[in-house]
Amino acid sequence: MAKPLDGKQLAAEIRALLAERIATRAEKPGLRLFRVGEDPASVVYVRNKEKSSLEVGIRSEVVVLPEQTTESDLLTRIAESNADPSVDGILVQLPLPGQIRSEAVMEAIDPGKDVDGLTPANQGALTLARPNLVPCTPLGVVALLNRNGVEVAGRHVVVLGRSSIVGRPLSVLLSLKAPWADATVTVAHSRSRNLDGLCREADILVAAMGQPMAVKANWIKPGSAVVDVGIHRIDDPSRPSGSRLCGDVDAAGVSDVAGWLSPVPGGVGPLTVVMLLANTLLAFERRRGLPARPIWEDAIAAGRA
Ligand code: GUN
């Protein structure tokens, strides 16, 4: 039975670190979250982000805009937030309705306030090994591995998926020269040949391709660490609710082979939220010229001593 990579417990520890440091600041960091439309998953995610940020002392506000909002209206609001000194962090929840180009929106966010790490400037800085604000889910995956004592340096990580939010930035982050990274990284995707064979080579397998239960037990190297980034609601007539959550990994089968497995829910998800809070604090400190050290570095390093 694989050992769980528990994100809930670790997220609570990092939240406590954040709350402690925010409590020492006379002014508090401000986070503005934009949600366009009523996508049910986005409603839940944004509510969670708001609640968690308030809990650690961040001033957070949610701006809800109608489904028909135009791109230029959203861009105007982002420009206002860029110019507003009380806003330290800006997050636009994805996906956006079809009439709005998410690339145009990401390009409009001030990179100093880009707490999602998704602007071209911040993705470029990461690729140049000068990480500024780094996407939250990749940070969460790195913390989850390091804090559970999974050796990363020198090992072969296979990342399934090449999205701009998870797969690609995670592959870059894990390849950085740093004691918590230094991995050999393969990025695999829907056109990769011999996908299951590639996965069997992985000391660490990260499933982030967005397909329910696609990773099967016979894809796994025995004893390896498997991180499941996916989250899906699927039909399950055996449950009173008629449905349940699952990830990109067939957890029931994989847990018999893997050495470590992150649960869904309760694995990567809680860390994604906490890294957003860490990025908001970092953006605030940098913008105000306060001593700023990424709390995610502390959070990652603490378990390695
Ligand atoms: N939708 C799903 N994940 C994310 C994320 O990390 N950031 C944003 N802005 N939207 C998302």
C-alpha cells in the first residue's frame, strides 16, 4: 500500500507560517480575485481561495463579473487593479468564457502582482532560472515531494501534461539547480509514443493531463512516488450523492504498486491554495521594499534538514 503524500497537513503547517509572518506586518497584503461567469468548479475554487486568504490575514476581495463580460471590460478592470496601490496580488480564475482570450488577460497583469505566476514575464523568468512569482500548483508539487522525504535531486521525473499552469512550469521548476529540484525531467503528452513505457521509467510520476483515472497500475515503477494533480467528479451510483471525486490516476490499482501516492482530494489541491497565499505575501513584501524571502523556500526546505 503506497504511503499517502498528505497535502492537508502540510498546507496547515504552511498556513501557520504565513499567518505568523503576516501578523508581524502593520499593513496587510491585498488580493483581488476575478471570477467571470458561474462555472460551478470555479465558484468553489474562488470561494476557497478567498476563505483561506482571509484566514491568514490577507485582505482579499472577489470581483464577480457576468458571463457576457467583454475582453476589453476585463482588461480595463485589470489595468485599474494594476494601478491600485492597495492591491498586491491579482488572480483571474480560469477558464474564461470563449469571448475572452486568456493570453490577452495574462499579458495585461502587472508581473509584480501576478500571484498565479502565469504572465509571460514570470513564465520567462522561471525558464531563465530566475524564478519570480512561480505558478502555485508546481510549487505545491515540489513542497509535497520534499516535505515527505521523497528524494528529487538526480532522479527521473516524468511529467504527464504540458499545460502552462502545471506541466510546463513544473518541468522547468524541477530542472532548476536547487537542492529541492535538480531532477532529470521528461515531459510527456498526448502525442508521446510508448507513454506507459515512459512512465515505468519514472522514479517520480506527476499526472497532470486532465484525464480521469488514466494512469494505471501497470504504468508504475514499483516503489516510485506518484503525484496526482487531476481532480474530476465522476458518476458513482454506489454513493448516496451519485458521484465522487477522482484524479488522473487510477488510485485503487496504483496504490498497490507505488511507494507514495497523493490522495484526491487532500493531496496537491490544498497546497495550490496555500502557495497562492505565499505568493501574495511575497508580492506585497517586494512591492513595499520589505525584506522578502519566498516562504515556499522555507516550506520546501524545512522538511529537508
Ligand atoms: N483554474 C484552475 N487552476 C487554476 C489556477 O491555478 N489559477 C487560475 N487562475 N485558474 C485556475
